[in-house]
Amino acid sequence: MKMVKSLQEAMKKAIKEMVEWPGKSVQVFHHNDADGLSSGAILTRALEREGYGVHRFCLEKPYPEVLRKVFEQKGAILVFADFAGRIAPLISRLNQGRNLTLILDHHAAEAATDPRVHNLDPELFGLKGDRDIAAATTCFLFAKTLNPDNQDLAHIAAVGAVGDKFFVKGRLVSENREAALEAARQGRVEVREHGEGEFYFLKSPGGEVRCDDLGVYLDVLGGAGYYQGGPEMGVRVLLDGVSKESDRMVAALQATKEKAFDREMARLQGGALQRTGHIQWFHVEERFSPMGVKMIGLFCEAVRSRDFIDPGKYIAGFQTVPNEIPGFGRIEFNQVKISMRVPSLLEREIREERAMGLNVFLPEATSRLGGFSDACHRLTAATTVAIGKEEDLVREMEEILDQWQGS
């Protein structure tokens, strides 16, 4: 509770500065998964209620190339949700006091060095982003701090928290659970016990739907539909409900995703999966196009329980980053994204601190190669490196893991 109060005090300070800032326009940059879309929806509704004009930009990652364009402006209010906690020092250097910048993330974080940059990542206040609090729950806490009337957005926070899949013994815990229970008190969510934990059902005029199913629905919109208006549709679903239009879009995107995943799964079973001492990895190159690079993480998630996967090795997948960002046009990245997951056996080892978490060795290896790191958890992580450095990255990770095991 003390940690949450400290976070809320920091939020109050940022909100005071925002209220006093000239102008009533806010640019919200948010991630494209279920948690990121939920974060964008909560911030949109809460800020619009206060009279702000909200301009949303959905990013798969807060790439430095994009950030440099964003921070060319002056006098803006900028909010980053579900990413950027780790790169607060970079954002501080780019901002140099020109804009009021708020970071509402839940990944591993570093403190900001610009007083105009408020890093409100709960990790800096003692909460665990891969256990206690999702980005959507962080944004919900911010929204309630902005105005207590935003308590009615608890159900969106619950969807985001369930969508991020961070459970303890099959249940949401800490602030994520508080959001779900608040939504239950409002009649918007029902919590049901089952043999291995709890299910969370969102109750809406169109009927009830399990929050984890809705999370998958949103991931398809935000990931498979990233270049086709999917994120905007995802936010509309969260604010206004599922529609026939969103159902049609998801059905078409799901078919594209399943075809691509089935084709790639056959390649792995056919020998495309490479193995080193601690890592099993593969490269989909551009074969998931026109879907976004979020798909490599979802594919790693689908792969982790297959019988051809070594249960004791980390899973890594590479996907080429397209040189385009919706809302920004063409940007020359020339990079690949690596997403990592862990099989269930290795997950237990990491949770019990007998194995190294992804958030330790992947950012370090990426940094050695001059790549970009931001959103990394112990069990899920992603970074980018220049095209052609994929095998170098695997070797750097192996070196770090070998040193750790030998220490």
C-alpha cells in the first residue's frame, strides 16, 4: 500500500503540472497489444472528460527513430503508455525541458533526468510489472488520481491486466486484482473460481465474454491488424463494445494469422529451429507481412508448449521490422526485432531465481551490439538490432548466460 501511495503522489505532481500547462491537447503514444490498447482507451476517456483533445499514436515499440521525430516539437503534452519506462534517460535527453512528458509503463524502468519528464512506472516504486500491475492498471490508477469519477474505467484495466497474462496461481494479484474486484463491484466484471484459479468475465450489453478471450481478440486487432487500422478498432471495442465491423475485421485477420503461423510451425518442425547451449531460435524474416512485428512474440507464445521445443532452453524469434510506422510514414529502420519467451519448466526456474530472467541478459546483449531495448520482463522480452546481427546477438546472450552459470 505504501508503494502505491508513493506512486499516486508522483502522479499528483505530474497531474498538477499538466493542469497548469498551457494548451488542452495531449498526444498519447501506446503499445498495440491488449494491455497497450486498454491503456490507450483509459487515457483517452479520462483525458477527454477533462476537456483535453486526445491524439493517439499506436507504436509497436518506441523506436529512437520515431522518438527523434516526436521530440522535434515544443510545448506539447506527451504521454507514453505500456512502454518507455526503461528509456526515460533517452527521452530526457531528447526532450531537454521542451515538452511535458509522462511515462505510464510497467516494464523495467530507469529514472528520468529531465524534470519535465515524469517516469510514473510502478517498477520505480517497488511494484512488479510482471506480477502486480499492468500498464492498463497503471493508467487506471492515473485516471483515478486525475478524477475519482474515472473509477468506472476499472473494467478496461481488468481486460488489459488479464490480456498481459501475469497471474499468480491462476489469479490476478495486487493492483491488477483490485481493479478487477472494483469492476466486479460495479457489475462490469464477474470473477469465477475454477480448478486452477479464476476466470474474469466482462459483462456488456452484447453479452458476457471472458477477458482472456477478449485479450486475444485485441491482440489480433493490434498485432495482425497493425498496418490495417486494427489498433484504432481495438480502442473502439474497449470504449464502445464489440461490433459486427470489429468481428469481421478480426475474422479476416485471424485467418491471415493462422495461415502464417501454420506455415511457420511446419518450417520449425522441418528443421528450421536452431539450437545453441541455452537458446533455441528461428527467423521468420518478412513472412508474417502484412502483419506487425508484435506477431513474432505471439508466435513465440504459441511455440512454447509444442513438443518439439526443448523445455530447458530459452525461445527466441526474429522478425524483420518494416520501414513504416502508421501516422509517421516511411522510416528507414533496417532492423530486426527479437522476441523471447520461456517454456513452462524454465519459467519455474526463473520465478525461483535458479535461472536468469530475460530482462537481465537480453538488454545487455542487445546493448553490446548497439541495439535498442525497452520493454522487457523476466518471462517476456523484446529488443531490436541491426539486420545481419542476429547470430551475433545469440552469441552474446550465450556468453552472458555461460558467465552467470559459472559464477
